[in-house]
Amino acid sequence: MNSTHDERIARMIFASVYPHYVSKVEKKGRTKEELDQVIEWLTGFDPQQLQEQIDQKATFEAFFEHATLHPNAHLITGLICGYRVEEIENPLTQKARYLDKLVDELAKGKKMEKILRER
């Protein structure tokens, strides 16, 4: 990945991506509530705080600046968009890909306790 790619992710508006996450999981029979639960696990944002991030049109950079990353987030591994999430060097890009990976797992029908890395 290059710095242009990292900058593009940093400037992306979370509110513009969120509806795509919702439709992706709903198409696979999961719910917006489950999606929000996954996002809350990763970021610490409860539904009201998540809505505030959406209303403020926070960039991914601001979104993750305000987030409290779950201590088990480092357990999120695997490929997303052709990259191994655990090997992404840019911290912000890695967090954004963590989120993408969790959304993917939800859409693929993984059990919630697996997605939330509860061992």
C-alpha cells in the first residue's frame, strides 16, 4: 500500500461507507443492529455515539481518533482487499481494514462470538 491509498482512506467519510456496510450485511440476512454491535466492539461507540459520528460526517481519520480500539483488535487477521490486515503498517489504514474484515465476517454468517474474538 502507498501513502496516496492511506490518505484516501483517512479522508473518506464514514457516513458515506456505513450504508454500504448495512446493505452488505442485510443482503446476507444479518441486521443493522448486529453491524452496530460489531462496530461498537471494535470502536467503543455505542449506537448514539455512532450516529453522532455519522451526523458529523466524520472522516475515517476522525472516526478512529475518537474510537477506543478493542484490546483484542490485534486478533483480527486474514486477507481483505488483497492485503493481510495484520501486516498493514499504517495504523489508520489497518483500523479501517479491521472494520472491513469484521463486516465481511458478519456478512459471511460467522457466529457473533467468533467475530467479537471471544475466546
